Amino acid sequence: MAKGAVELFGTAFDPAAAPDTKALRAYRRDRVRAALATHDVAAIVLFNPVNIRYACDARNMQVYGLHNPCRYVCMTADGHTALFEFRNCEHLSRHLETVDEIRPARAWYHMAAGPNAAAAAGAFAREIAAVVRERGGSGARRIAFDRLDPAGAAALAAEGLVPVDGLALLDFARAIKSADEIKAMTDAIRACEEGLARMRDAHRPGIAEQALWAVLCAANAELGGEWMETRLLSAGQRTNPWYNECGDYVIQPGDLVSFDTDLVGRHGYSVDISRSWLTEGAHPTDEQRKLHALAHAQVHHNIGILRPGRSFSEIAEDAYRLPEACVPQMNRAIAHGIGLCNEYPLIVNREFARGAYDGVLTEGMVLCVESYVGEPGGRCGVKLEEQVLITAGGAVKLSAFPFDDRLS
Amino acid sequence: MTDAAPARVAPADVHEVARRSPSMTLAEHERQPDMKRMRAYRLARVQAELKRHDYAGGFFCDPFNVRYATGTRNMAVWTSHVPARYCFVPAEGKTILFEFRSSQHLANGIETVGECRPFIGWYYMTTGVRQEEKARAFAKTVASVVNDHGGGNRRVAFDRLDPLGLDLVRAEGIEVFEGEEVMQHARSVKSPDEIAGLTHALAVCDGGIARMREALKPGMTENELWALLHETNIRHGGECIETRLFASGGRTNPWFQECSDRVIRPGDLVAFDTDMIGPMGFCCDISRTFHTGPGKPTAEQRQMYGLAVEQIQHNLGLLKAGVGFREITEKSFSLPEPYYPNRYANVMHGVGLADEWPVIVNRSDWDTRGYDGILEEGMVLSVESYVGATGGTDGIKLEECALVTRDGYQLLSTFPYEERLVG
């Protein structure tokens, strides 16, 4: 195998090569179509723009669409894909060979429909029923949805359709990536890492957390990425506990700065990596170095135990054991799936086993392997996270941004 | 709730508050938005709507609704599509926040939250094969909270509830009602504190637009320019940008093409719609169109720009407390023929923490999408225009943000029009 190449399903390829976008779209559409057959549903209707993009690659006002069900796609079991697009936006998706027809969306959320929501939901349901029966015959009943509010559920029932949960089948479909998806994701990771390099250059005492975070946000937008899912950057004492959101705290000499990129980048692929950096002007403290070493060890030990065929509970059993003092605030997840956003599976540390679910790791999954290390009441916390591809031979790192060597 | 929550913007205050754009860092010597009073006002608005519908309370998971009802925020974009936290708002009393497991500390010190509990998620990624078990636990929690706080009333509003949860919640004897209606109506009328916060956010947005105007030159990509607005917003504590409606040259017609790596040329129009969720979560939704030098705009570009300004001014003039949505639709500016087919999707829409109720449509869309209602003092509206001929080479996007007052309106957006394109 050439240097830098990875092997997936018996074929070696260069993840730095450009993806074949038509092949990428066809692969994803076929994954959804196959899942419809496996789950015996006549169609799937998707409102979440992330899911719409997976199924047919149509993109439009994505962040707005995350919270306003203003457009949707309906794929029937034969693979026919009808995109119900926001008014006057047909021109955005006409070129997509994965979209067979474009119709205006029937909006029935309250802002758009006001007091006419029930009537609008009725029109929505009648049109979906017509499409599904035209393509799947009059016996078509079970329709999968990624989200469906009560008014829509009632309207579908009136048409004799039965809504079923679509996320179970969709998340399984999305979990296994093709070589083209890995190429697209690698391109997104490289762009994110360019943003991290700019952030590292801007990182100095006196800059506010949100000014530093803005460097990554701007780089993502400038390089053609999509949006930031969270604002998880904090510094100094604010790194402990984790999940403080970036604010106007002014970063001090010797502060740790910890962050989690959580961005949706180029091609719509997520890049979810975390780092902790030392702010110049002071030597690292023993505590900072100890926590960083533990987090580094946890991530890399756990990357080493990921292999296709292993169950989540086996992985949890073999996972790195943090010292007792760091357990109360440790990350719940050992790793989670990633694609167009965070997705199935969620592999949970044994300390949280009561709420966990089991499953099997499979070749072609991409996982983010996580660590947060900080003691309750401690002065700082370290967040590290790497994005890895599961191949037949084990996990291969896709993220390549260096760790802060002053902390090692 | 509290008598500190004024129901309306006092008329005498409107102009001062609307034009002021307060500083948001510590300044004991200046009047600033009172956050505690703002939270109290918002919670009272939600509870008034709950009572009006005779609901025991509401479960809300849209992060914009959670922020409005409680004043708390956590991973707002991610939770826009992943229902990972909820709040319960009883018809009276403090809220219960069901927060993402590891984020319990974020609501510390927020007085609208009586209690913070870990949320048991039942979306597939966290539940896997145990989805039904987790959804059942959610339904049991709903029932127990309603039993404890509903005083026997089991009518409850939900802003989002997927079929699995819906069936299980109903099986617990809960009557499920539309929560978006509650929240959209609560959110529609703004307090003076909200207007002050919004004008601060708009100042940040104007700052970002000014940076784009200053940086605009041939040879840049659309993405490079658009990134400046992102940077400004985040640097000043803003949240995110909802869309990527920034286009140049031929990509400005038809509208709704998304920002790309197209290189901007001399003579191009550059049109954008900020759709920016700014500092304190206030939505800044304004549109402008620039002309890229060197060279002068064409006569057609200037004519289209003039029409867009005329449309905006005409429609702003219709704003006044007490006016009906239908009346606005009927009296709204009618674009001449080559431009009508490409008209913007609506005449105006509400704005607050995001685009909000109401949406007031164009005349020819009334039968399919129109609904009536009445403008109230304290509503904030984005007034829209897009002018571009069918098959035309480019187009103009303009949009202004205005506060509805007793006598008319007060413009909140202030970024100047493009001199070279005016007149």
C-alpha cells in the first residue's frame, strides 16, 4: 500500500484524493434505499437538513432548517426521491441526479401556517400518501420519519398511513462510510486543521475566549464549511467542569485553553476533534501536565482497542481506567460515531453502563474518541479527541493536528 | 409572576431605547438591559399564554424556546436538531430544566429555574436498541411533573414530540397540545429590555456589515467576505448564522443561492441576508446589496435598487399597532411585471430570538398561505424586498428591521443604503 493509503473493504485508496461526488451521492442514496427494504417501510420522510443532505445531497439554509421543518424529502422504497423544497429554491437542487422531482414544501409549523396548521398538515399528508401509493402501490402503509409532530401524525393517520421511527434505520445506514465519504471527510478535516493553525497563531494572553473561537468560525466559513454545532471553548478555571461555553473571559498567561471543534465543515462533513493548549507566559504546572498525559493516554489506549467485530460492552470492559479522582467528571462516551453530524454509535464508559446500549463495531465506521480529564473542584481540565476510521486492521487516525508538546 | 415586567413598551421610551445600542460589559454608570427583569417578563409572557389556553404547563425542547422561557443556553445549534434538553414551564411558578447530563452547572444562578435535573434522551443515537425504554422513562417523567405541578390539569403543550413519545405520553393520561403556538405568541411582543438587547446585537451586525463593505473588492471569494460577518458575530458573543444567503454577480438571481467560492468581479452586485443570531441570542435579520467597483452601476441595477427601496419604504409605512395582517397584504407594494414572479417569499415576518410568527404574505399568496392577525405595539418585524427579473442577470435584496409602535414604527436597522445605487 502506498504511503498514507488506507484500506477499506479490501480496496486501498488515498484519503487525501478528491472524492467522486456523484459516486458519493449514489452510495448514500443506495444506503437509505437498502435500509428501507430491510425495515420493510414503504418510504422515509426526512425533515432534518442533515438527513436530507445524506439522502440526496440537497442543501438549503441548513441551520434555519435545523429548527424549522420548512423542507423535506420523501424517498420511496424503489429509490424515487421527491424533494419538497422551500418556495423559490428549486434552482438549488436541479442539478442533483439523486433528486427525481422537486415540489414546493407544505409548511405546517406554527410560524408559517398560523391558525391553518391543521389544514396545511392535511395537505402535506395527502401529498405524501399520493406519492407513496403511486410508487409503492395501494398497500403502502408504514412510513419512516426522522421527526414528526402531533399535527402531522394525526394527518397521516387520517390518510391510513402509519408513521414509524426513521432514525434507527437511517443511523445504521449512515454509520458505514464509503471511500468517497472518507475522502470528503478528510478534506473537511484538513480545512478545520487550517482553522486550528490560525487559532494557534492568534492564541496569546489578552485575547478573549470568544475572539479566539471566532478565528475558527471565520476559517470554517471562509474555507467553505457550514456551521459550528456548539461553542465549547473555555480557558483557565472555566475548563473545569467541562461544557462551559465560550464567553468574554480574557485568557491569562499560563491558562489552559480547551476546546472541541464540533463543526460541520466542507462537503457537510463533521469535524469533531478536541485539544488543550497552554497559554504562553508561564511554565506548565504539574497538574496541567499530569491531566494532559492522562487524557493523551486515555485517547490512545482506547483507539488501540477499536477493531471490527468487537462489541461495545467488550470495548467498555477494556477501556482505559482513569484514576478514581477523575472519574466523577469523566466523559460519558468512550467514542461516538460521526458523519454529517454526531451519530450512531455511542460507546459508553463502563462507569455509565446502566444507561448504555450494546452493538458491534463495524468496518467503515468513523468514530470520535474522547477524553476529558479534570478533578471535581480542580483548577483546570483537559479535553482531547481524535477522529478515526475503523478498518479491518483497526482504527486509523484521520485527524492529524499535533498535540501541545509543552504539556507532554 | 412579578410586577417588574411591563406588558408594553412605554411610548415615551421607544425612540430612546430603539436608537441607543447599550454597552454590554460592566458599566454601573449607564443604563443597560436588566437581564433578570427580561427573564421575568418572558416567563410571564409564556405563562400568560399557557393560562389563556388552560394548559397545566408546557414541555419545550427547541433551544430558542428554552432560552426564551428560562434564560438558559447550552449547545444551541446542536440541540436545534438533537432533542438533548427540555424545560418544563408550569402555568405558575418556576421552571424545571431537564439539562444535558454533564451541563447541570450552566443554569446555576438563573432565578427562573427552580430545579435542574438530568435529561433522559430518547433520540436514537443515545438510546440505540433501548429507545422505547428511554421514551417510556420520559413519558413517566412528564406524567409525574404534570401531577406535581398541574393541580389536576393534564392539558400540556409540547413544541416537539415525535410519534413514539406522543403515544407513550398519551398513555399516561396526558392531553397533548401545540406548544409552538404558545411560544410564538409569547415571543411576539418585546419588552424595552429586549429592544435594548436587540439594538446592541444589531450594532454588532452593522459592524460586521461595515467590515464586509470595506473589504469588498474584486478577486475575493464570496466565502472570504461572508466569513467576516461570522467572525464579528462570534467575537462579540453572538451565536451563529442561520443561512448562507450571500451571493454575487449572476448568482444574485434568482435569490436563495448560497455563499460559495465564486470569485467576485468588478461591476458585480453583492447581495446578502444576515440571518444572524447575535449577542444574547437576538436575531439580526437585515439585507443589503453592494456594488463592486471599479466602474459605475448599470441603469438597470440602479432601477432595481430604487424599486427595492420603494417597496421597503411603502411596506414600512403600513406598520402600526392595531393594523391587521390581511390589510397589510392587501395594501402591500406590488412589484411590476418582470420582477413579480421572483418576488420574495413574504412581505414581512416577525423576528426576535429567530424568525418568528407572524409571516405576512404577498397578495397573490393569500389564498394558499395567508393568515390573519393584528399587529401589536412591541412586535418587531423584518420587512423584505427582492427585485430581480425572471431570467435577469442579477438582483437586489434589501431588508429592514422595525419596531411596531402605537403611532407607526421605529426603524431599528440603520446601515446606510449603497450610495452608488441610490437615485
